[in-house]
Amino acid sequence: MSLNARIGPSILNADLSQLHEESQKLLDNGADYLHLDVMDGNFVPNLTFGHPVVKCLRNKITNAFFETHMMVERPEQWIEPMADAGVQQYTFHIEPVMQIVPEVCRKVREAGMKVGLAIKPGTPVDNVQKFIEAADMVLIMTVEPGFGGQKFMADMMPKVRWLRENYPTLDIEVDGGVGPSTIDLCAKAGANMIVAGTAIIRADDQSAVICELRNSVLRAIKQQ
């Protein structure tokens, strides 16, 4: 299996009152998928939106790949509603559910979605290693989850590098502070799924930024 470079804008910093228009614009400008940040106010201090909003968006945008990034205490609670809302990949944090990660993975797959496992900056990469066989993707957070616009944490790159060396065909996603100035670090470490929020949403030329991010990943994949 060959790796694909995929760019998934986070709509966290978009104008959420114009969610459909903003999302469609990102897709028209070359986004490969939409990264939808779901926060419950418990696992992270922020609160965003839930499955009713995702379902409304899916009713408007029928052909895009939706990934939900579940920054929630009880990811098992939202599997069925998100599947019903048309989500294709359900990425959840392992930290609050370490004892039942395999069970959550199984339920996500049974609901017809791909499985993504996410870890916060303070979580060692070996904590996720034991669950990788049950996953389609691992997300390495490069900021503390909860708010957009934070500074990129370059010291997370060894986690990405270790995953790429040990799992050459695994989809590895990075999220947080990623943009033109930090993409090469992510790409060279081995990330192939790139979440960028502010850098794309607020760009004068979204298409050019998406293209720049993708080209960096493609160059790195060729050199691996």
C-alpha cells in the first residue's frame, strides 16, 4: 500500500455561522477531507458542536470525506450518532478510555467508520502502540487539544518519526499549528495526513496553501 498525501482543513477557526459555505470553499480550493473538531467541555475546556451540526453539513455536502476529531471524555457515546450523521472516520483520544480502547475501535468499525486514534502532547507514543493493529490512522497532536491558533510543538516530531519507521504504511496525521512554516518538519518526520486550521482558513489564497502543504508531503514520501 502506498501512502497518500491528504490535506484536511480544520474548520474550528472558520465562521461557524457560514459552516456550509466555508466548508464548500475549502473543498473547492483542493482540500482532500474535512477535519471536524468535536469538543465536550470536559476532556478539553472548549465546546464546539455535535452530531446534529455534522448531519446538517452532510446534508449539504454529500461527497466529501468527513473525519470527526472527538475531544470528548466518552467517545463511545457518540459513535452511532456520528455514523448516522455521515462521518467516515471517527478519531478519538485514547487517554480517557485506555481500558476500553479495543472495544471502542470495534464499535466504530461495526458502525461502518474508519478508526483514528489520537494522543495529546503529554502522552507517550508507546501508549498508542498496543492499539495500532485495530486502527486505520494515528493522530499526533502538535498542540494541546482544545483551541485553534496555538504554537506548533516541534518536539512532537520524534513520535511521528517513530511511528513511520515502525509502521511504514500507517496513515499518520498531525494537528495543531501546522502551516507553510512547519509543514516540512511534519512531512520529513513521516506525517501524510495534514490538518491545518488557521493557516488555510485565514489565507488570502487557500488553494496555494493547500497545494504547498501537499507538495511538501509528496516530496517527503518520494524520499522515504
